[in-house]
Amino acid sequence: MAVERSNATFYDDVRLGDEWRVGDVDGGWAVMKTALKYERGITGGQFPSPPVIEAAIDWAENHERSDGTRPLDDPTVRERLVRALIDVEVCRGFAYHTAALAEEGAMFGVEGSMTKLFASEAYKKHCRWFQDLMGVDGLLTHHNPDAHLGGRIEENLRHSPVTTIYGGTSEISRNLVAEGHLGLPRTR
């Protein structure tokens, strides 16, 4: 699927001396939940879409179609590019809000999950949009010498699903937002 591996590692029946333990005995999940809150905030703040959007803009401005027009002349292409740029600003707002809470020393709750969820889902959506707009050109990998933009759109599309997994899946993030921000009942 993507370039890197993503997997789970389990440590059952591990014994440590007290000097190596963080938190209470059998309290590892509480420690991990805190670490994951920060990871989600940081991961979401590292929004992967801007380079993909820049590549799509470059393609839309510089690619000449067989009829002599550029993709940027197409209102559908322009709309998708603008919607993607709006998503960048929304994600930036989420990330700034989360960073401001952390700077104030506040232990943020679901804000990191909201940021991470929005960023990873938008990235996946943008990659699909741009591959769809590019047609066959969007399917070419970096191994193909004819690949426009060095095959970056195809590579990012393969990478995008894993961003909805690491740091907590999108499904987990949705549940955390539903319970922690919207006050909905637990689903598990």
C-alpha cells in the first residue's frame, strides 16, 4: 500500500524495575492516551496535503491537453484546487488552536484528534481528486519516465490511507470527538 510499514507491537508480561516505570503499575494505557493526544495534534499539524496540492497546481498550470487547453482552464479543476486550498487553511486553524492550548499548558482533549482526523481524511480526498483529474497521468508511477510530476500523485495516493491509521485510526478519532466534544454516548 504505502512506502513504509505500519503494524502493532504487543508487549505482554513484560517486567521492569520501578526506576523505568512511567506512571502507576498497570497504568500504561493512561500514559499512552496522553502521548497519543499529543501525537495526534502533532501529526495533524504536519498536514501532508500542501505538496500534493502544489504538484496538482503545477500540473494544472503547465500541462497542455490535446485540444490545446490547460487543465486550469476547466472550472471543475479550479474548484477542486480551491477546495483543497481551503482545507489547508482549516487544518492550519486546527493546528494553531491545538498548539495554542499546548503553549498555555492546557492538557487538550479531543483537539488533537480533530486536527489529525481532518488532516488525514482531507489528504486522502485530495489525492483521489487529483488522480481523478489527471486521468491516466495520475496513474503513472515514478518508475515511468513519462510520469508527470515524477509520479508524486500516484505515490501520495498509495501513501494516504496509512495516514488514517497511524496515531489512531480515523474511526477511533471520530469516536473520541463524538464522546469528548459532542457529548455523545460511548459506542464500545
